[in-house]
Amino acid sequence: MILIALFLPALLGFFILALMFRDEQGTGLLERISLAFPLGAGVLTMQMFVLGLFRVPLTLGYIGIPLAVEIVLLTFWAIKKKIVFPPRGEWGLRDDITSSKNPLMKKVALLLLLIWIGAKLLSVFVKTGLLPIYAWDSWANWSSGAKLFYFTQGLLLDVPPEDFFSRGAVLRIISYPLHNPLMQVWMSLWTGAFDEVLVKFWSPVYLLAMTVSLYLIASRELGRLAALALVAMFLSSPLLSYHATEVYSDLPLGVYLFLASLSFLNAMRGRHSYWFLLGLFSAEALFTKDEALFFVAPLLLSAFIFVWQTSDAAARRWQIVRSIVGPALLVAPWYLFKFSHALGLGAKDIRLEFTFHPEVIIVVIIQVLSLANFNLFFIFPVILMLIGGKPSREILHLFAATACYALFFIMLYMFTTFYHLHFSQGTIFNRNLLTYYPVAALLTVLLLKRIGLRSMTAVQEH
């Protein structure tokens, strides 16, 4: 039943992508599969939230029937329009490993990297299946509410606003979006119980989907061997693995920010279907965690600036803007409900008590340079931009959003008492970094590509 629970959102996402890419074949089958589950899961939970608002019981029938109807309609639409799905073959690793043209050392390196990556991902899935929910923050803010949603078949809205979403039963932060707990409800409905092991089995699927997407973009930009090496380094983060086995929201948020950035990159390169996906993945990020707003806002602003700079016709500009804003409005019910009931942003017990701690900058630099966890990908972009000359327009647009997001957290650590306290205790810095760690890896890929092109140009000139 767990496989069905994972397969149905992926199938929904796959057919949405078929609709988006009906006029282009540039997005291969494996790339579509890697995007499908995060895309479908986000749409599913936003639908569940709307059902809960209208007091529709959150049962398998009431949730599953609309989902099944959507999948059936999209399937008939694909058949009627004679949608041709692109062929497989994007990995290309078997040919590289077996080809007589490649030297033995390269074949061995490819094989060893592939085995290591496979073993790492397998270990995450195995550990997820062995351990129940065990982190207090994970339980208090995400799983306790999910358990009550499951047993009451609703969002617990028939109480005063300060007790919405089970706040009266546990110390849950009621302003947090509901993607995470609603995914746990979805998993529980298929298993027939709130199993504290199986309820979190969607989390490593996010890691798998992101890993494949990162490999595919890196292999196109850098080649397969460099792509595998970069993915192996990326997966070496212990915090990334830990979050993939738990039900925090930092990992899915990181995946959505990565996929939104990747969609923006592809859209800038003329693949116009990705403007729609930029809006859709942005909406799903906003429904995952509050801080997504401080990445999505500069990212969308950067996208609008790009559109205005590169499109001469006003009609074309507004067409692209509508393609972004339309799907992004899927998250509107959440924000309308949230602010109409004065739920705010962040925990209600956070007071805007201002302070000033400029020494935070030094501590941040030391933390990043320490390489204690996974901070290598935050050093690479800075170094590569320093030695690589003027970055491309696409790099600048992606880097601007990431830099704004990073500076937002640094400002919180420096100027607010609450966040400075948690920063001093070492409980918040790396978790915040984790949310834009995948985007930093994407920037590293693009900068390495640019450095390589500059090197090749210099060799040719000499």
C-alpha cells in the first residue's frame, strides 16, 4: 500500500508534466519522472487543505476520488492528443562503463561512484524503514498534528483560531504550512493506521527525486563522470541524510527551492513550459515552510526582471508573467486563510525584540569554512565567481535570489533576540543552510561549466 501511496501523486505529477511539455520533447522521460513525485505531492496536499477548509472529511474516499478523476482525465487527454513520451536513455552510464573507447580508469571511477551513490540512497531508505519518528521538533510541529488530523478526519478548525491545526493539544506552531502533516495523513490513509515508521516514507523519495534531477543537469553541463562525482559529494552531507529519514520540512523545502530554480534556469534557456513550473514549484515551496517566502519572492522578482529585459513585445511579457503567476496562485487559499485569521509568520511566542550582534558574521564565515557538515557547496560558488570572471546572466539571476535568502537569515541572527539565541546554541544555522544547499549545488554546476568554457577558450586562443 505504501507503493500505491507514493505512485499516485507521482502519476498525477507525470501527467501534469505531459500537459506542460506537450509541444516539446526536450525534457526526457527520466527528467519527467524525477520531477513527477514532488510536483504531484504538492498539488495533492494543497487539494487536501482546500477539502479540509470546506469540512470535507479527510478520508481515502474523499481525497482519492478527486485525485483518481484528475488522473483519468489527464490520461484520456494524453491519449486523445496522441502525446508521445520521449525515449529513455538519459543516464547513458552503461554505455560509458562498457564502451571500449573509454580508458579503464574512467570506467572504474564511474562504476565506483555509481555504487557509492546507490549504496548511500539505499541506506537512507533502509534507515527510514527501521526508525520511527524520533526528533522532538519533527514530532511537535509536524507529526502530532498529522496524527490528530488522521484520527479526526479534519483540520481541527472548529475551535478558536489560536488553537487551529491541533495547537490546543500540542505546542505546534499554527502558522506553519500543512504540506508535511497532510503528506503524513495521506500515507496513513493507505496503511490504515498512523504508523510512525511508514508515515515518513515519502521523505527519502524527495531526496531520490532531487538527486536524479541534479545528476541530469550536471551531466549535461559537465559530463557524466564529473556529474557523478558532484552528486557523491552532495550526498555526503550527514544532515541531508538525517533529514531524509525524518519528517522535518527542511528537506522538501530544499527540493522545491531547487526545482523552482532549475525551472527558472530552463525557462531562461528558451524552454517556455518551465515558466509554468517555476510558478507551480514556488507555490509548493510556500505551502511547505514559512521561510520559503524569502526565497520565492526574490526569485520571482528576478524572473520578472529577466522577462522585461529579454522580451521586446509587451504581449509576450504579460503572457509569461501570467504563466508564472497563475500556478503560483494555487497557494492563495493557504495565505488567505492564514492572514484572515491572523496566524502570522513563525511562532507566536517569537517577539520582535531587536538586538545587534555583528560578530555573527565571523561565526558564519567560520561555520562555512569549517566543512564540518556539508558547507563545501557554499564555498565553491564564491571561489568560482572570483576566478571565473563575469558570471553569465542566468547565474546572476539565480545567485541574486540565493544571496537574498542567505542574507535574510544572517539579518535574523544579527538583529533579533530569538534567532540570535538559537544561532548561539547551534540549533538553527545548519538547518537553515540545508534549505538552500541544493540550490548552491546547482550554482556550483553552472559555475564549473563556465570555468570550463573559459579554460577551453583560452587554450584555443593560444
